[in-house]
Amino acid sequence: MRSIQQNELKFHPTMTSRTENESKRIFQNEVLTFKSIIGAIVFFVLGVITPPAYRNAIWRDSFTISQVRNSSLLLQDNIVCSEESLQDFIHDQPLQGFHIFCFENGHKSQVKVTAYAEATRSKKVSWGPEQSTWDSFEKKLFSIMSSKGKENSKWAFFTPNGRPIMGASSMKKNAPPSLQNFMLNRIASENMVILIEGGMWFWPAVHIGFRRKILLRDDNVSHARAATLETLSVDPVVLSVEGFLSMEESDYIQKIAGPKVQHSSTVAKQDGDKDKKDSDFRTSQTAFIRSKEYPMLQDLEDRTSVLTRTPLQHQEDYQILKYSLGQRYDAHLDYFDMSKYQKDTNTQMLTKNGKQNRFATVFFYLSDVEKGGETVFPRFNRAPQPYDMKDCTKGLKVKPQKGKVIIFYSLLPNGDYNPYSLHGACPVEEGIKWAGNKWIWNAPINHINHDK
């Protein structure tokens, strides 16, 4: 937080060379200056500089630690923008809508800024040292952002560990200079920040095989819960997660879902598929489970929220899946391409006519499978659209393993659809496959409220 300079609070107690009225006027003006600064700080504390979408569930007003139920959120912030730390974010290929900013404080509060547009060194831009204002900084932001990022007004700044700092909605037109400067100083004080055009945190893939350790919970110093993310694919972004789901939790979910599973139906059919049978696409069994009566499932939802750095109310209810011998799910997309749902009023209402959508999927493997049952990504490494959606011979294949978890992103950081996120479930050839998932949206959908 910016410290208040002495000259901003100088009240001039002795003014022998001025008239009494003049002294009062100066005093009143400087009190107003003081109040404007305090007001800016109050606005910050109340969450004005945090995007409204984050003032939900456990992610309220600057990540209050006590609001993560039964746990604390441990995030290392203010990472120094060094060559070593940049290695955790720089990509060989552009990551659309994901930009890295490094701030270096110079002489007399002047700041030097280095930006890595789309997370690549090939789009490195520097300016300063200079005395920046919000207006001048915003112009440089817009020169880096894509046209969609400028138009959707959802962009947000995050720390390198996914904590939101401020977003486009924070800066209202004609905001007082004190608030503008406060916000600019707030960003620069982090040293290294991430600008994401779609306003949702997105774990950068970096390269296949890249590993990132993150802390999920810290009950006490000796029992910190950590997870490791490993990149399985860069486009689409697919990450495996170690240390997230226990064997006991996997068994518990199977026990709850067992009596509830029924033959799966497709949630929403595209306009051209209305006359096709559900079994033409999918032959698994499914149960949708709300966590309200299950404390263990509530804990897992909180953990999912912390893992993805997204608000709890952005999650759908649990979808639990059972695949018996020969059962499958053809390649499909988790997001709703609104150009293909023009006749589906329910999907239009769900997505608010395309204004919100499924952003990411957290997929849990709840059992081992002797043979088959892999999750396949046929467009791995930007492969062409497959002709046969049942084909499991090409692409990235993730083998089911009890307790294993993967994250994959359906949208790009700028909010665009990612057609390379096409995925399916290969037929089970031996054994039974149990799995589950959490769909994460880029806006609150209010499926979950543990307080009700």
C-alpha cells in the first residue's frame, strides 16, 4: 500500500503571514486532500479494485484467508521479476491474452516497465524509467492487448500465483487522480504481475514436461498441502495434478454415486444433432451430485477453487461417470459454441447468449482401469479436426489412474473458444472406469451455495 507523503498531510499550524480566512481555506483544502486519499484506501479495502466476479464465495475482497473453509490459503506473492522466475511463465509460442509485466523502481519514483506480450520474448516491450500516470499506462496496455481484450472490458491483473489485484471494472471514468495513482502503485508494488484479457486466472503451460509446485492449504507449518502441476500439452493446455485427490476420497465418491448413476444423456445437442440418439455419442452412466449433504465433497470443492484460483460459485455440481466394458464418449467440446446452438433457447439462457461459458474442466480419475478408458485429445499439438470422433488412435491419451487429476482449458486466456480442447473417452476394454469432473465457468452460475 502506498505510504502517505508528509507534504500531503501538512496542515500549516502557524500562518502569521496569512489572514484567518485564507488559513481556514488552505486547511479545508488539505483536509479534503487527506480525505480523498483515505477514500481511495477505503475503496481498495472494500474491493473496488477487485473484479466483481471475484467477490463471491471464498474469493472475497483480497483473498481473506479465513474465508477458505477449514483452511488457509497460502500464496507466495511479490515475486521478483528475474530470469529465473520468468522461466515459469515464458512460452515458445504465443499464449493469446496472457501478458507478463515486470516493474522496476527507479530514481525519484520513476518506474521502468518491461512487458512480455502473449508470454513470449519475441514480443518484449520496454518503456521508462518515467513518472507514469494511469492514462499513460492504460494506453500502453491497450497497445499490447488484442482487439477483443480491449472490447470485452474483462481484463484483470493477477499476482504470479493467481491472486487477483484489479480489473477493468475497477477504473471508472473520471475516477479521482488519487485513486488512479493508488491503483497504478498497487500494481507496480508487486514487481511482477500477469495481465489476462479474459479476466480468469490461467495456469501457463510453458512447455511439455514443465512442473510447477503450488500450495493449496496450510493447516500449520508442518502440514502444508501442496500439489504439483505437470504440463501434458501446450495446445490445448492440459495439466496433470499430483497430490490433489486421495484414495479415500476416490472410494467415497464412488460409494455415494453408485446408487445414483443412470444412463448418460447429452446435456445439450447442437442444432444439427437434434434427431440423433444419445447413444450415438455416449454410452456411459452418469450421476450429478450436489455437495450440500457431503462435507468431504464440500472440502473438495474448496480445494478445486483454490487449485484453479476461481470463485466457488463458478463451479457446476459434480458430474460422476461410470464406464463399463465397451462404453465410451465420442470426442466433444465442453464449451458451448453459440453459432451451433441458435435453436436451443435453454443453452442461450444458460450462457446469456454467449456472454459466459465453460472455461476449464477439472477431471478426477476415481479408479484404475486395466485396459482402455483413456481420455483422448485428438487435436493435440494443433492437429486437424478429425473426421471420425470415435477414433482413439491419434492424439494425447491420458491413462486412468486412481487419484489422478487433470485440468484442461476450453477457452483461451483472452476468452476465445479453443477448438483444440476437443476430447473424448476411449472405450473401456477391460475393467470399470469411475471418474468425475467439475466444470468451471468464466462467470458465477450459482449452482453452489454451502450456506443454504
